[in-house]
Amino acid sequence: MKEQIGDMSVQDSPFARKLSAFVRLSKDDLLVISDLYRRRRDFDVGSDMIHQGQTNQSAYVLASGWASSYKILIDGTRQIVDFQIPGDFIGLRSVLFRTSDHNVEPITPVQASEVHQRDLLDAFTRTPRLATAVLWAASRDEAMVVEHLVDLGRRSASVRMAHFFLELGARLRLVGMANQTGFDCPLSQSLLADALGLSAVHVNRVLRELREAGMLTFQKGKVVYDNYEALTEFAGFDRNYLDHNGPLLP
Amino acid sequence: MKEQIGDMSVQDSPFARKLSAFVRLSKDDLLVISDLYRRRRDFDVGSDMIHQGQTNQSAYVLASGWASSYKILIDGTRQIVDFQIPGDFIGLRSVLFRTSDHNVEPITPVQASEVHQRDLLDAFTRTPRLATAVLWAASRDEAMVVEHLVDLGRRSASVRMAHFFLELGARLRLVGMANQTGFDCPLSQSLLADALGLSAVHVNRVLRELREAGMLTFQKGKVVYDNYEALTEFAGFDRNYLDHNGPLLP
DNA sequence: CTTAGGGGCTGATGTAGATCAGCTTGCCGT
DNA sequence: ACGGCAAGCTGATCTACATCAGCCCCTAAG
């Protein structure tokens, strides 16, 4: 049971797969990971996984389902910082800082492995490569946040939207949940609004715009790339911005 | 010479000081750091330290001066992601990803220690605590980027500006370059504009607004908090958002 | 079957901030 | 001792998006 996650072995879990992409992990490393991985938990929509201000929080690795991490402002509005999909690490900062600076909420029912602070830090000292791997993963997340920052600062609503769906598609493809033609997407228009810094009304109009321009359709929980070429062109999307050419540590 | 940086010992360098704040570092750890720290380089305004797309970049630790990291868009506009002040790590992502996803440019003449990719990764395997420390520092940077994201997504220009100067002041205070009354600030209004996602014209008006409201004055390279209380209130600034209550690893 | 609530959708109106245009000041090089 | 040029500053106009208001449709609960 220790090396098995549901019916797949550790090496095949999205998380280990993602880490292996940039730091080659030994059998021992994988064992340490599988140990971290033991505790499975389920969350329903509406029950926060992590929330702002709370201390001594665990982190999680998402096994299935989608989540969103966000911040609430004094005036009640919120800004979604990112969506999490299977394989993503959740709440790393709330572990490292001891008190969480953001919320994480399931968008669909979620299965996740709980990782305790102590276990994580122990694992780092025992297997330094893992620490490097997690640093890498954290940096990749930061790169995405930076890209979102640029979106909000300097791109128009429609370009922003296009960029968002291209990035999301690229991420989902890495875990086999999307292909060139599109993907299933459980996000509502108001979630999109909170992520893109727009009003829900405007999200609706922009989606129509993209649809009528024959570039992308998002309806009934499905995203379809009607013209991938035109869309990447329109968004100025760097198509290999999530590829990082091979393992860093051999 | 090895344990001395200029005229101060390693433990006193802003970088080591920052890291020590959250991971207690042994004498050995400090030695490894001082070794990383050897290579000193100077940069003038106008000569990029790091630029987008370039591979096999070094990282740097800023010893003196200010820098800005930014991205350029296809249409020529740019978005500044963050400013770096002494003690800050620069270009970590460009080392971990092997090719840089952003630019870094000095704002004032800069002195920095160059850190080679190999040395950094070696240091991680030799002293796992250092890896954890750097992970922590990277996460702290991410937290700031997230805060900027919220700024751009959901805060008005004036609140954004107020928040920016409060955060900057807090960071500068950590390295002894500011106090409660204000600090020296080499940023131009158009740099502010590129950082806050505004036009230079609007930055000017917002600065006037804050000044006339008696909250903050930024003129002739000096920031003065005219009414710190009112300002934090106005910005909804969490005054301990960069404190992370003591070392993570004892 | 009826209703209540959430998501999507649309038109009308309002506004924060961009853009354009120009003017002033200080600074740097010749 | 003068031109050039970046930084700051200001007024007038324009526009991308928000806000407000209301409709339809679907599902879930009574």
C-alpha cells in the first residue's frame, strides 16, 4: 500500500511525473515521496482546503479535481491567483510561512494527499534532490503568476482571456487532460472574472467575441480551440513557455 | 578574503542575514554561502544584468544599488514585475530554467555577486538547509508577486500606489535602508507606471492626490510618509505581511 | 407543479484611467 | 551659454471596462 496510490505506482503519479521532468529522482527519492503521499483526503465544493490567516496548515498534492487559490480583499472582492489541476502542489507557502497568506477552495470535488510541514522539511534534509525539485516546481508556479501579472498589467481583456486558455490548455496537456482540440473545463464565467480581474459581464462579452472571431469556444463546460494558430498569434503566446528542456540535475 | 565581503563578514551580509531569519545556518552553511559569494561584478545603468531568452545565465545577489525585473511584450510595452534592493536574489528562475523568462536591468549603478548555476546546485546538495532557505526566499518573493497581482487585478490606482510604497518601505526597513518616516527612492514616475500597470501621466496625478490628502509625498527622490496611519488604513495594508515569525528550521 | 437560486446573456449608462498634446524645469555635453 | 533631452506636470478628450438592471434557462428543493 505504501508505494501504491490508488491503482498506480508512485512513479506514475502526476506529481512524481512532474518532478521527474526536471530532476532525475532515484528509487530512494521516490520512496520518500510516496511516504509523503500516504494521507489521502477528500474535499467537497464549498469546504475550503486552506484559508488565509490560519496557522499550522498542511500542504496538499492534488490527485483529482480542480481547485482555486485566491485572496479576499477588505471590500469583499476577490482575486483568484491561480487554478490548481491534478499534480499541482497546493499551499506550499502556507507551510513555509507557518501562516497562510491565501485561500484554497475546491471547484469540483477534490482528492488530495495531505503533506505535513514536518514531513516535508524532513524529506528535504534527507533527500536534497527533492528540495531542489520542489524549488523548481515552486519557481515554475511563480513564472505562471508572473505571466498573470503581465496579463493584468498590460494586456487587454480579450488577449488576456486568450492567453489564459492557452496556458491552461498547455498545463492540462502535461497531465494528459487536454489535447490540441480542447479540454473539459469546470470553470464558471464568474470564476474566470475573478481570475482575470474582470467583471462577469465583461467575461461573457469577451467570450462571445473570441467565439465570433472563430478562435475559441467555451460553452457547456468545454473549451474548443476553433483556430489554434490564430489564437496563439492573437495572444502573443510563447508556445514553449512551460517547457524547460530536460532535467536540471541528471 | 574568503569570509569577507568588502569590509563585512558573511553573517552580516544582507543576503545571509535574510536567510538566517528563517533557517538557522551553521558555520559550515555560512562558509558555503561565502563561497558562492566570491565573484563581485559591477553593472551600470543601461547594461542589462539578465535578459529574456538568454540561456546559461548566472544568478546574482544584489549587494548595493537598485534593479528592476520586467517583461517586454510584443507591442513594446513593458511590465515591471518587481524591484530588487540590496540582499535580494536576482535571476533564480533563469538559472533553474536554464533560459531566462525575464529581463533584469539596473536602476542605479549596481554591485552584485555572481552565482553560477553549477555552484548553486552543488551547494544545494552539499547543504540541504541552504536549499530550504532559498526555497523559502523564493516563496517570499512569490508572495510579493501575488500581492502585486492582487493590486493590478482588484485595487484602484491610488490604493495600489499606497500599497506599493508601504511594501517597498517595509522591505527597505528589513535591510536598514528606511525608517518610519520614509526613505530615499531612485525610481522615476515612468518606472512606477510600468510597475503599477498605469500610464506615467496617471502616476503623476495619483502622487499629487496622495500628497494633497496628506498621506505620502514622493518628490526629488525621497519618499516621506506624511501620515503612516492614514496611509496603511487607506491601502488596507497588512503591516506584518513580510514578517514570518521566526526561523522555520531551528 | 411551483419556486427559488445560480449561471448565462444582453442593453444602457457611468467612470477610471489611457492617450494626446503641450509646457516647464533641470542637467549634461560641447 | 546653448541646444538637446529626460523627467515632471497639466488640461482636454477618448475608451475599455464596470455597474446597473433585467431577462432566460436549468436544476434542485419543497
